[in-house]
Amino acid sequence: MLSTSKWNPINTTTNMLHDSSRITVDQNDYYGRLTTRLPTPPVLYPGHVTDLGSSSGTPSPKETLKDYFEPYTSDIHSPHCNRDSSVSKFWRDDPLFTNNDFEHLVGNVLDDEDKLAFSSSPTLHRTISTLLSITATSLATMSPDHVGHHLQNAIGVIHQLVDSLKATQTDLDKKCHQVWSLQSCLTAKELEVRNIKQQLAVANRLYDAQTIKLQQMTEKKTMVSEQLPKTNTRRRPSEKPSQSRQQQGVLNAEYRRHLDKNAQVDWEAMVDKIIQRGDQQASLFLQQKLKCVTEEQKQAIFEAILPQAYPLMTSRFGNFLVQRLLEVGTIDQVTALIATMQGRVVALTCQQFGCHVLQKAFDCCSDEQMKADMVCELFENIQDTITHKHACHIWQKVFEMQWTIPNPPAVMDHVNKAIQGRWTQVALDETGSLVIQHIFENLKEDAGKRPVIEEVLTNVVTIAKGQWGNWVIQHVLEQAQDSRDRERAFEAVLEHAATLSMDQFASKVVEKALRSGGPVFLGRFMDKVLTSGQRRREPLIDMASDQYGNYVVQWLINHTETNDQVKMCRLIKRHMVSLRGSKYGQRVAFLVEKVLRSHEITTYPAQH
């Protein structure tokens, strides 16, 4: 239905000023079409036009404009009035209007949503149709105002199309973002699935291994049960669940009765319990018995142990029994027991419990030649045993030995020959670093430790950066027998002061050098880190903002002379902004401000 609120004509009124006698004519009709046929648009709807016909047969204005207003004269108030068909009828005589051009635009330019929006805007519909129908011939016949009117309409259409494109682009960006989010989620889910598959594979392997182990244990128990005599295993009603504890108490009472000097004990059965069952009570009983038995009983225990000596040495509880026998046994018994180790020294050295028995044998053996023979067996596999977590204790014991026999074993000659060129790797190993420190402490220059020292001093930086190697360099800095070796180590630390200070483990070496180097080394170290050289700034600033170097800088600030302290703090203060922005530099910045406040240092220019 037509209403006055729908009427919004474009005001492009032209005042014909060339002739003052001409009246002002509105170039736009009711629908925005440029025309001069109508002096004024209809007030409300065409039915209000007054019939001014004459009796002379001249048609009235209403009759003349009947076709012009025909779409609105009959059904203007009807709810079924089709405005689009009325518009088409109204524009039927307009040479600039063609529906074909418009529908071609709608079909090829606009998508479905824009078509729907476009069809709901008749004004835009007519404007685009009019613009598409303009030809060069029609453009030449148009007045400037007519052309300006069409240009304004074109600008409006362009703005609407631009807004539509922007909205479409925004929607496209949202959809792209959604696609990217979905892809990210999909990738994360794929990673989760992959991790779950890996965990499942590990669980399957563990399950298979446990299944095999359980089957083996079941088979072993089955075989043992078949060998044992069949007994009635049904629990009697009067039997209590705590019978095992009662049995354990009975066994303890039995062991206490066996402690009597006159008690008769099956020693071989006791030894078998330790080996086959891992019976800790039997081991403790025999150890206690060896302290208070007579010589005859001690010999009986020894004779029960000797045939099973090696299994006892590698047993969790049996190794303590062998060590006790080495301590309290006679010389002949100890010698016979050590003789069972010959040919098995390397195996015992690398065994968790056997290594302790071997150390005790070195301590208790009075025959140096026998000890020398055992040491010579170690020479067969030096490379693997010197860094072994159990064998390293044996090597430490060997390096501590003092020989009195005429021809002692040349331990370091064999070791240097086997480890030549590999002492750096040994120093970086957890157990190897302990072995090297024992060499430095217990061997003399003429004993063959010089090759070890030379290789270590040649690779100070590499070894100092190791988790275990840094302890070797600290040992050289603090306890080296030759002062020239200490000086070489200090020079290496000084040459790579900044690099070592900013390493997790080498920074400990730097602190050790600063503590043990004295004021001379401290002064040289200060000069080194306060000089930029070819660097973009002083090494001290890089150290102050480093995770590990800041501890070295704090140590320098707290332990230097007052003048050097102020000099260093003034230098650091120039870089205070960058230090405050660093997680680790904040500590140094706080300490510097504290020092400068305590010395009342200001930055105000001095009076001249």
C-alpha cells in the first residue's frame, strides 16, 4: 500500500535563472524520474488530481494523465496491490528502462542473498536498471542536471554495493577463521591420538613382557611344586591367618637357640638358605656366630662357605657373610677365600655386590703379591671398567694402594696406554671424574699421572662445561701439586671468562677460581670483563643479564675493593633499563642501586 512515508524524492530542483520570467520547475517526478511533463507531483495519490476538462471537447488533465496514474487509480488502497507490476506499467513508456538488462545484472553479479536483498529494494532496482540502460546516444541528449542526477544515483548504488562487499568480506574472514580454528583443533586432536597410540603401544609391550614373566614364574612354581611331596594344604578351622608370623617367630627363636656355643647347627644348610632363598636371617645368624664361635666351629663355617664362595659374593645377603669372614678369618682362611676370586676379578668388579667383597679383600689381604695378581686381572678390560658405576670404586682403591714389593704393578702405565686420548671423556663421566680426582690426589708425578694432567689442561673449557667434569677443573685450581698446572688452569679460565661465567656448570669453575685465585687474579678478571674489545658492549653486562652469569657478577660486587666496586656499579648503571627488563638482570640492578646508595653516588654534574 502506498503511503506518504514511502515518498522520498531526490531534491535536484533546477531554477531556470536565464530568464527571470520563467517559473521554477521540479525536474523530478514522483518516482525520481527526470521529466517536465508534470509541474508538481501528486499530493497523496493520483485520485486527488482535479478534473479541469472543458465543454469544447478538450481532454481534461486527468484524462490526459490517465495512463500515467493508472496503476494507482483502481487498486491503490487494495491490500493485494502489486507495487512491482505497477512500477513496470508506470515505466512502460520510458526508453531508458529495460527489464532484460536488469535481470542480466542480477543473474551474473549478485549472489542469492544479495538477490534477495536487492529484490526487496525497488529504488535500487530501478536505479541500477536505469544506469544499465544508458547509451551514448541517450547520454548526449541529456541535460547536465539529468546526468548529475544519474551520477548521484550511481554513487549511491556504488556505496551500497561496497557495503555489501564489505559485509561479504567480513563474513568470509569469519568463515576462514573458523576453518583455521577447526584445522588447529584437528591437528591437536591428531597429536593426542598419536600420543595415545604410542602410550598404548608401550602399554602393550609392557603387558606382553609381564605376561611372559608371569608365565615363566608360573612354570617355575609348577616345577617346584611337582618336586615337593604332596601334603594337605587345606586350612583347618582352628588355624589362624597369622600362622606365617608365628612361624617367623619360631624361626627367630630357633636361630637364638643356635647361638649357643654348644648348639649343633647344619652350617651347609644355612649357607644353602642364603643362596637359594635369599634368607637374611640365616646370613645375620652366621655373621653373629663368627664373632663368638670357637676355632673349630669357625673352621666348620669356613668349610661350608668355601665351596659356595662365589655365589655368596654376588648374593644380596651373602656378600656380607663373606666380608665378615675376611675380617675375622685366619690368614689361611682369608688366603683360600681370595684364591676363589682368581679369574673372576673383572666379573666381581662390575657386580653390584661383588665389588664390595673385592674392596674388602684388598683391605684384608696381607699378601701383596696376591693383591698384585688381582690388580693385573683388571688390566684386561680397563676401558669398560674405569667408568663403570661399580668398578670405579675398585679403581679408586687400586690408586690408593702403597706397594712394598720389589716389582709392583705399573698401574698408570697400563691405564694411560688404554685411555690415551680419552681422558676428556673419562672426566665428563660421573664415575670417571671421581677416578681422575683420585689419580690427582694419590699419585705422584713419577707414578704416571702427567699424561692425565696434560690432557685435562688442554681441554679445560670442554671439561669445565660438563656436569661432572667441572669438579675435575675445580680440583686442579685448588689442589694441583704443581703451581704451573694451577697457573695454566687459571689462564684458561681468564681467557674464556665471559663464556664460562654464562654456562650452568662452568660458572662454578669461575667462582672457584675467583675464591682461590687471590687479589691478583681478581684484578685481572675485572679488567677482562670490563673491557669490551671487539664486542658491542662490555662482557660484564651480558653476564649480569644471564641466568648463571648474574651470580658471578653478584659475587664480584660483594667481594671487590670499594673503588672497583663503584667503578663496576657505575658501568652497570648505564645499562639499568635493559637489566630491569631482564628476569635475571633485576637481581644485579637491585644490588647496584643498593651499593650506589650506600656510597651516596649521584649523577648530578660536579661544580666547576
